[in-house]
Amino acid sequence: MSEEPLTQAETPPPSPAPFTPAPVPTHRRSNTGLWLAVILIAFIGGIGATLWGTGALQNWWNGGSAAPLAATGPAVPAASPAMTGTVTQANVSALDAKVATLSARLDNLSTQAMLAGDKAGKAEAMLIAFAARRALDNGAPLGYLETELRARFGEAQPKAVATIITAADEPVTLIDLQGAFDELTPALMGRRDEGDWWTATKRELANLVIIRKATSPSPLPEKALQRARSLLAAARVEAAIAEVEGLPGRANADSWLQMARRYNEARRALDVIESAAILAGRATPPPPVVPTQPAVAPSQPSMTPEATPAPAAAP
């Protein structure tokens, strides 16, 4: 094959330069999102651990029935029926004792209240009786005391109350008796004409010589009048009545004797209601109630129950 010379026009074109890709710019990745994700996961894990520790998550995980946890402490022995009965009996006995004590205290308080009421009623009755006596001594009307006398003593002492009320309607005081006695003294001496001269002579002769004991009072009218006057001054009206009834002029003293007897009966009635007021509520109070101790149950022999193993935790 013949080689043909290359001409200048047939010179081959130059080969293209190799293609080199331009470098892609790289950007620096931030770690903020990664740290947020780690913190969120740790927070959720803490909540889950808390729920798991309290058993809520276990209940949900096991379908709502939580398995019994295994006892971490020493096993507590179960109480035997004998020990339960003994403890119950002791509690009942203690309650019975407390109830008995409270009942005794209530009974004592009731007794004290009753005694206090009796004392108050007794004091009121005595005040009414003393006020009635003062009204009669002063010759004043009873007023409201009449109603109080009927209410307080009308059932127990009706006769005495009626006597006091009647005496208050026509009051007679000690001063009235003394004044009437002084006016009646000449008539009580018997110096009016009583019979003929022979009767008067025999009376005078009988009084010339009088034989009596040294301790007995003198029967002379003058001495009897002095004694009666002294007895009236001492408010001993009953003794003064006896002296006047022994005087020669006793027939002239009917009106005075009626006044004196009415005065004396009123004072006796006052004594009756005063005694009733003093003796009111003197009944023997009931003795204080002493709480009775309930019978102590016999001591049971000490029993040491066997330890019952704790139930195993459910899987």
C-alpha cells in the first residue's frame, strides 16, 4: 500500500480536553434538632418509668388487673381465729366499761340536779312562811302571799293555811292584846259589887292567910295581873291566857280571851308551815352510783401463729 503524503489541508483536529465536574458546595449540618430529639426521648422515658413504678402502666399493660407485688419486707403472720376472737372480746369489754362509767356519771349528775332543785324549793318555802309571819305580826294583809301559801302548803297543811288566811282578814297584833289588857285590868281585879256584904267579907278573909309552896306562883289577883302583863311583853300569849282565866274577873275578859286565842292559833299555824318548809325535801338522797366493772375475760394462753408466706407475684 502506498503511503500518501499528508498535506497541510488534511491535518487532524486537536483532541478535546478532559471534563472535570465542578465541586459541589457543602453546607455544615446543625446539631440542634438532634439534641431536641434526645431530650424529648429522655423526658418520655422518665414519664414511662414513673408510671411503671406506680403500677399504672403495669395495669394497662396487663389488661387492667395488676399483679400483686412481691413483699419486700418481712412476711407478716396472718392472725389466727383464736387471736381475732380474743381481741374482739377485749374491745367489747373496754366499750362496756366506758358505757358503764358514762351511765354512772349521768346518774350522779341527775341526783345532784334533783338535790339542788329540792334545796331551792325548800328555801323558797321558808321565805314564804317567814313573810307570812311578818305580815301577821305587823297586822298587814297577806296579798300575794295568800296565793303562794295555797300553792306551797295548801295540799300538805290545808288547816294551817286556812287559819292563817282567816287571821289575816281580822289581824290581831301583840300590841292590840297589850292595850286591851291594860284597859281590862280593873274588871279583872273583881272589884265590882258581886253579891252581898257576906260574900265580900268571906273573900277578903280567904285572902288574909294563903298557904302555898315557895315555888308556886302567888294566887293574889295583883300578882297574877303582873305575871300576865310580863308574859304578854314576852309574846307568851298562851301562858297569859292561863293567868287571866284564873283571875276573879275572868267573866269580864271574854272578848280579850277570844282575841288572844285567835292570835295564838294563828301563831301555831305559822309554826306548822315553817316546820313543813324546813322539813321539805329532807328525804335521804340516793347514794351515788358506782360504776360496775365488767367481768374480765379469762386470759388466753399465748399463741404464736405460724408465719404465712406472702403470695407470689403474678407473672
